Amino acid sequence: MLDYQKDLEKRITINNNYVKNGVEFIDKSQVYIKGNVTIGRGTVIYPCVVIEGDVTIGENCILGQNSRIIDSTIGDGVSIQSSHILKSSVGDDTSVGPFAYIRPNSKIGTGCKIGDFVEVKNSTLGDGSKASHLSYIGDSDVGNGVNIGCGVVFVNYDGKNKHRSNVGSDSFIGCNVNLVSPVSVGDKSYIAAGSTVTGDIPSGALCVARSREEVKPGWVEKKGLLSEKK
């Protein structure tokens, strides 16, 4: 009990020093800061946030509950909600989370969106690019203004080696697309939802890489499946 009290007092003392520099804590007793950490004025930190190592956080950020930041640089006006950022950088006015995972050696540009259940690993995203939900971006370089749809996977591992892909600026990657690395997607290209891409795509092109839908009217009745269910 005494050890807990000492740790609590130490934690509050550390956090009070940030308060003097214009940082706001919702609950100073529930934020854990350890290492060489700089936090800008106007930043608001919610409970159960962990900040460790060499970390620089800009001004007017929001660090939402249950977030963890280690050895990373965060720009001004960034919102982080219930997410982990490890050994990476996030540009100004970018939103991360909830439940995003930015793994080491990633660089997120300004005005980006890394949404819920998005994982980024050893990759770069240019300014204004968005991956709103349920996507994996691994070992890749994504340009500016790219839209990455729901369920997109950069297939970077062939079972033996990791490979890297490139997506040009202002491209549109539809939902449930698989980019089987290494591939290069040119600027202002579109990839149709559900496509599995294994080759390069030139700038300004549309890629559709999926089986054509076939509908057989009356098939269930002809097979007698309706009567079987009865």
C-alpha cells in the first residue's frame, strides 16, 4: 500500500509539471509518463494513457483514454483515440483511432485519417490520405490524397520474404482489395472493390480484378431445395 501511494504521488508530481506548461489532464492520477517526453500547450490527456521513451507531442492534441505512445513524434492538433503508436511519427491535424495500431517505422502525414481497427506497419502515408476502417497497410508507401477503403490488405509477406508496394497520389482503393506486393499503383488510379491485384497499374487507369458475377434465376426451385427445407 505504501509503494502504491509513493508511485501515485510521484505520478501526480510529474503530471503537475506538465500542467504548469499548459497541458490539461482529466485525471492526473491515471496518466503514466516516463522518459524524455515533451507535450505542447492546450493538449488534453484522458485517463489510462501511457507515454514512454523519447516522445514529442504537439499543441492542442487530444489523447483519448487507453492510448499508448512510445518513442514517437506527434504533431499539432492530432486526435488519438484508444490507439497504440510505436516508434513512428504522425503529422499535424491527423486523427488516429479508435483502436488503431501504428507499428514501428511508420510515417503518417498531415490531415490524415487512420480509423478504427487500422494497422500500419513500416509504411508512409502522404498528406490527406485516409484509411477509415479495418485495413492493413504493411511495408508500403502511399501518396497524398489516397482513399483506402474498408477491408483493404497490403499483402506484404509471401511466406518467406517481405515485399513493398507503392500507391500513387489521389488514387482510390476500393473495399476488400488485396494488393499482393510488390506492386505499383500509379497516380489517380482506381481499383474496383473486391479486386486482387498482382501486377502494376498505370496512372489514371481503372483496375477490375475479380470474377464476373453470375446469377441463375430459379436455381433453388429447380434443385428442389425449397421443398427439402420444409
